[in-house]
Amino acid sequence: AWINPERAIIKNCRTILPGEVLEYDFDGVFQNKHSCRPAVTVTYGAGEDLIEQLHHLLEQGVTRRLLNNPHPVSLLSGGIDSTVITKMMHEHGHCEAITLSSKLPLVPDERYARYAAKKLGVPLRGLQISQGNIAESVDWALNLQDEPLGMVSFFMLAHLVAAAKEHGRILMTGDGGDEVFLGYGKAADWLAPAPMNAEGATWSVGVVEPSWMSVWGRWVVRQQLLGHMFTKVDRAASEQGVEIRSPLLDWDLLAWARSLPPDRLLENGTMKSLLKVQLVGWPDWFIERRKVGFAFRIRWFWAMSNYAGLRERISWPDCELFRDRLPLSLKASPASWSFQDIFRNFDAVWKLLVWSAFIRRFQQAHQ
């Protein structure tokens, strides 16, 4: 669904990794490679009060990102991460929260966000994505990408940022909470033994991961964080003149979290236990809510028009290119796809849509 951070969509190219500095002379000849990452100065000590130190680091991460931020706006999904950040922002003065509102049934985010905002005493705006021409809205979102990003959630994020920028050009988010405080999968997934030279562990987004972290865990906090989350946020926000700040990825907070033993990060096998402690007294139905992303919603949203305009935006040669990876019902021409074909295989259809959009942009740029 995204490009490996150590590679690029263009042959013989690769991206520059976080903290990496490459030097070239004026003739384009490579001279040197080094890093500009800061040193790790904050680590956990066994005799220190864990919760008190975490609270201090969370406050520090938030206050640093409130600098030169005259009108603080939080993107509040109602999840643990964004709720903790909004709570911290509110404790430091007035802030406003924004959430994605929807007319579709069975969409829980808004209900949780409204509960969190009311409990915190923070004003909340519910922003709706226009129900105009969905195909044209998809074109607009995909044209923000310089490389193909196949996550369906990108569409919703891009439109949410577009609506939110009318209320603030600097948006605070809870991004990074799952990667720093281990919010994905199960506790055992993070603890499987992994040699330091395991595949995908040759570089680090920032602070080197501890030896107890599994190969899968290192993939999550390196490849997925950089290739998926960072890229998605950057394309959705910076391409629209919006800056997104993520306090949970503060360098000192990240370094401290990486120094913790696993039993402190995963207290009693509980995912993100340290962040949940910041919401003591909140009801279990809120704290233990199941993770719900954006991915399922546009499938229903577009379905109301029988996916009008979708089939015309996917070229047959692109389907042929990925034929071996497609379900049987998508191996025919897109013009022949039924409503059921698209609905049941929407994830694959979306990736084809993203790829076709990228190829069109690439070809137009080289005409």
C-alpha cells in the first residue's frame, strides 16, 4: 500500500531517511553522508516515578509544539492518543478540537470525540466531507500524492485537513501513539525474539529499538511509521499549506519510551497502558474501544451512487499489470465490474485506482 522508505517508485532512486544528510558538490558528485539526529539524553531510571516522568515528557512535547501556534487546534478522533493530546493542550490554555462528522450510520468516531470534548470542556467542531462528485473528490486527493499511497484513509485525511485549515493552519494530532507506546496487535507480537541484524532493522527512524522488540515490532516502528504514517500525513497536510505537529513523537519522549522494559510499556499485557493511565477515571467503554480506521467508510459512501466514475478511472493495462494479485472477479475489464465486485474487493480496487491516478500524473508530467 506504500513504498518502502529505503526505496522509491523511480528506478535507481531512494529516499533520504530521517536525520540522514547527503552532501554533493556543485557538479552533483557525492561527497559525504552523515546524520543530524540529536543525542539521546533522556532515559528511564528504575528508581524514578514512571507516571510522573511520563506526564512531564508529554507536557514538554505539547508545550514545544504550542510555540508559535497562536490558535491551537486538535484533530480529535476520540481515540486514546488524540484525547490525551487534547487534554494536555487544554490544560495549557484554550484550544479548539475538530473531528470528522458523517451522515453515515454506524460511524463511531464522532460519538467518542464528542464525549471526550465534553468531558474535557473543549469546544468541538464536526466537519463533513462534501457529498458532491465523489470521483472528482478522489481525483483531487490522489493528485496530492507524488508517489502512490494505497491507504484508503488518505482520502478522508486529505479532505479533513482541507476542511480543518479554515480553522487553523497548525493542527495537533495523536499520531505516533501506537508506534511509541505499542498500540498495534497483541503484546506477544512485540516480544518475539529478534536478532539485531534482522531484515528491516538496518536503520532506525530515530532512537534505536531495544533488543527485546520483535522483527515485526521493528518493522512497525520503522518502515510503517515512515513509509505509511509520515508520508500520508505529509502529503495530506503540507501539500495544502498545513503543518501537522505530533507531540507523541517528541524526541525526548520517544527516547525515554524506547528505554523502558517491556513489562512497563505493556503492563499486564495491556496495549498502550501508559497512555491509558493519563485518562484515569474515564469509562472502560471509552478506554478500551476497538480501533476503527477510515478505510471502510468511502466504500459505503461511494456505493450510494453505484460507484459512479470509479470504473472509468482505472485502466485495463493497469489491471493486467497486477493480474496475478487480483481476485478473479477483477480480472475482467473495469467497465464490466459489478457493484458486488467492487464492494467485496474495495481494498484491491482502491489500490488500482491509486496506481492508475499516479500513472496518469506521471505521463502528464513527461509530455
